[in-house]
Amino acid sequence: MRATPAVLAALVWAIGFARPASADVFKMKDGRVWEGEVASENPGTVRIKTSIGGFVDLVRADIAAWEKLPPLRDLYRDKKRAIQPPSAKAFYDLGLWARENRLSAEAREAFEIAISLDPEHALARIALGYERVDGKWLSRDDRLRAKGYVEFRGRWIPEAERDRLAAAERRDEVARLLERHDRAPEGARAEAAAAIRALKDPGVEDVLLERYGRSSPATRSIVVEVLGALKTAAALDGLLRIALRDPDALIRSSAAAALQLAGPGGGLDGAILALERSTFPVERARAAEILGALGDLRAVLPLIRALYIRRVYEEEPPPGNVTVGVPVVIGKRVKV
């Protein structure tokens, strides 16, 4: 059996659904009473939105009385001012009224005033999401923090998950920055270039190197600057790879210079490894140049071995008995 509009109206009124934040009361000539927010009007009807979310069209000729109620937030403020003297119970009751009328912010305010007046008001604490743990009232946020959760983008998640999401966001941000610099006209790259040069956070090296091969020479040059400024192990390793393999001679030279400026040991182990194990003669030659420029005595023996292997296996053996001289350091270059 379908319920008639009169039955529905009576049920809504009897159950006491909260009315919208701004609602009017319509008393009809047939005795029915409707309460809702006016959604639209025309000469013949008034459409209202009821507290349960539905819409009802009322015929103007059937309306006996139209009472405009004050907005609920005004009522809340009036009720709040009327609480004299202030008491935790009165504000708790006000919070319940506000919550029933879907005034979430006002309900929280009233409950918080209640516990400020009586910190042990259990019902107000519970209404705010507190739980009693080991004799102490803990908010939901405090309980989640105690379990190792952190707030991130409006959600509470494990700290490790936060770090993973933050790193992923940062990777995407840096990738967009490099792409923006690549795509910008030559005269409009200054802003993006400054933003790239300002990158200093740990882990940014991975993103810079991941995108390096897909970037333009102009962008790669700036990446070399950033890696040289970072001077982390990952940055120095990246600089060495660039100095060995970038197709642009100027960029290779810049990367080698950045390794030299990084101080003792910058790229040393990697350059020695490339010198001894690379299967590409050009890469071995570049590694030797880098080691010579670094001026580190630890590079001397690898350079001697490489020179010997080259003379013995890659060129004709020198005539007679050749004694390799004692290496000496001149400035920052190693001379054998």
C-alpha cells in the first residue's frame, strides 16, 4: 500500500527529523504541515526540499499559512547565549540539539565547551570521539598517533605509507618540473630552471637521474649543477655516469668538473671500476681522464695497471726493458 502525502508528512513531523539549516513551515488548508527549505518558486507552486532530502511541490492556493523560521545557526547562537550560568550539562544538551539538526561545527563547539567546564563529562567526551584508555581520555587522533599513524592529506595512515606516498608525489612534482623546462621556449625557462636549481631534498637524485636520458641538453646541464651541489653518494655516482656516457662533450666536461669540486674521493671508486672493467675503450679513456683530474693518489696504481695492459695487450710491446717511473702529483693532476 502506498503512503499518502499526508501520512508521510505526519511521519516526518512525528519522528522529528532535523530540518534543514534554513527551513520554513507550510500549513496546508487540508490540515497537513510541511517543513523544508524553499528550492524554487513560480506563480502556481512552491518546491521545497524536505529534511530527508526529497522534494515536494506545494500548490500556492492550498497553502493556508507560510511561516518563515529563523535559520538554525541563528537559533543555535540564541540558545548558546541563553545558557546562564554556563554548565557542562547545558552545553552537552546544546551539542545534541545541534547534532540532531546537522550543525556539525556547532555541535563540536558545544561539546568542547562542555568538557572545558567539566573535563570528566563522559558523554561529551564520547560525543567528540574520545575513549578512556588506562585512566586517560584519548582523542581519536591521539589513539591513532599512539599506534604509529600519521595524518596525511586528510587521512590517517601508517608512517611508512605516508613516506611512500610523499616520495611518489615528490617524484611526480620533480618530473613535471623537468618536463616544463624541456617544453618551455628558450626565453621562458628561467622560472623552471630556478626551481630545479633549488632542489635540495634527500632522494631527489633518483628522480633527476631517472628522467635524465629523456631531457634536453639544457635541462641535463642544470641537473649536473644540482647533483654537484648535493654531493651525496647517489649524486656523485650519477655525475660519474654522466661524465662517462653523456653524448654531449660539454655536459661530460661539466660533470667531471663537478666531481673534482666535490672534494676527495668524489667518484673515485666508480671511475676506477669503469677504468678496469668497462668493455668500451672510449669509456675507459674517459675514466682515466676523470681519475687524472681528481688528483687522488689512490688512482695512481689503477692508472699504471691500465697503461700497462694497454701497452701489452692493445698496442705493440715497447722495445727493451721499460721501467715505469715513480708517479708525482703536480697541482691536482697525477703525472706518471
